Amino acid sequence: MNLFRSEEHIRKWARYDPAAEQGILPLENIVKVFSEKMFQKRLDPNYVSHIQEYFGEVFSVLSEIAKVRPFWTPPKPQ
């Protein structure tokens, strides 16, 4: 993950790939994803037993983001 000051700086970056345009997220959305229990509860003794629940929450946030940024559409569960 790279953090940039603005989208203009992203586009000026030497490794910028226009094909990944939809992957650019505002910091607010990144904070939403990393604020979920999957990231907050990693040191809890029962973390592994709740991992599917935590994945569900992260995928829910990614689904919301994907409504405006299809790049972030979560994979379909098998």
C-alpha cells in the first residue's frame, strides 16, 4: 500500500498504472477497512475461531466501496 498526498501525486508517480485507476481509494475508505475487527482483534485469544465473522465484516465494507470502485469487488465465496 502506498499513501499519496493527492490523486495528482499518484498520477505523477513513476510506477503509476492507469489500469489500476479504480484501485485508488481515499484515506477515509482505507481507514474503514482497517478499522474492522479482523484488524483490531488480532491479539485476542479466540481470534481464529471468529475469523470467518471478521472476514464477513471486511467483505461487507469492501462491497460498499466496490459500489463506486469496482476494482475492490470481493471475490465470491466458494
